Amino acid sequence: MTSSELWSRATAERYDASESERSSAAALKPTLDFLGELAGGGRALEFAIGTGRVAVPLRGRGVPVVGIELSEHMAAVLRSKVDADTLPVTIGDMATTVVPGEFSLVYLVYNTITNLLTQDEQVACFRNAARHLAPGGRFVIELGVPPLRFLPPGQVAVPFDVSEAHLGFDTFDLVEQVLVSHHLTRDGDDGRYRRGASRHRYAWPAELDLMARIAGLERERRVADWDGTPFTQDSTKHVSVWRKPA
């Protein structure tokens, strides 16, 4: 078992509602276009598939998708949308769990690799991706760039969302390279807020490239988003593609 924190039943049942903006057809189209092109008619494997926010519509486009998911509660929500024959899911962690067959695409979206809280586990995730890829296959990660430039001297917190419905900020342990993401979310119309927090190990793009080299993968492409915007020093996230040599 890895150090990833488990999603509870309550969190899993709220997840789709909390991510409704990211789950619309318009919001998902660039992601599905990007991943569908890389799959190239082959099979795709999603690490930390969650409730199937990306996998279910990708499968709807005709891409055979298989998933690995640590939380049985998240997988149960996915299973309410699609049956196991259409979209198989194995319960396990993304660093060590192996599923049958080879894939033309393995992917991780929405900062999910940071759920692995040690560098060794993140390297193991790259190795697990390489293990599942057919020669010439690609491994894709969507990940935010650590916003450390926004930390004033002596401060440890960076806000990322300040609105009526939600207050979100990250606190950083710069020695351990771990952040804690804090959320205060409006819960109903009576003025109450629900508090939540989760731990993540942030990683730099160059660090991921080294992990890929350790796993025998070669960087093929890095862009700032699913639309293919060029990645620059001011980009807040990246979508990176590594290829397994043929």
C-alpha cells in the first residue's frame, strides 16, 4: 500500500457535484481530444480513475478504457454510471497495481500523482506506467506547477480560490516538498461551511522528466494545457507526454 490518502464515502458521493464545471462537455472536450488522439485506436489505462469524470466520456468516444482506483467508494460512484464489462476497474494503488494486457496510453489527470507522498512512490508510478505501455505508447500527466513564487518571505500559505462558495489555500512544507490543500466549502444555505484538507507531494516538471528517464521513458511533449498552449515560465500547470521507445 502506498501513502495515498483514501477518499471517504461522503467525499466520493460529493465529488461529481463539486467538479461539475470541469465535467461539462465543453470543459472536457480538449482533454478528450488530446487523450483520444494519443490512444490512436488502442487501449487506455487511467491511474486513479476516480468517479470516471474523464474515463467515462473517453470510453463513449470509442476508446477502450481500463482503470485503477485506490478508493472503493470512488469506484462505486463510477460503477453506477457504467458496468464492469464496458469499463473495468481494479481496486489498488497506481504505483504497484498491475492489470492485464498492454496499452497505447496510460494517463493521470488533475494533479493525481501528487497523492503519492514520497518521491520513491512517484518514481514507482512512472515505472508502473512503463510496465503497462506497449512499445511506442505514451504516459500523460496533468499537473500544476508549484506556486512557490507567490510565497512572501516567512509565509507558508498561498490562496488558490476565494469566493462566496469556497475558500481554498495551500500550505507548504518546503523541506519535505509536501503541501496541504485546505478547503472551506459552503454547505447548504444556512451559512455553514464544511472544512476539508488533503496532503500532496508537489513535483517540478524537470523532476518528472528524471523520473521518466529512470523508468525508461522519453519526454515527447510539454504544453501548458489540454488545448496545447505553449508551456512557459509563467504557466501555472502543464500537460506532459513521455513515450516508451519502440
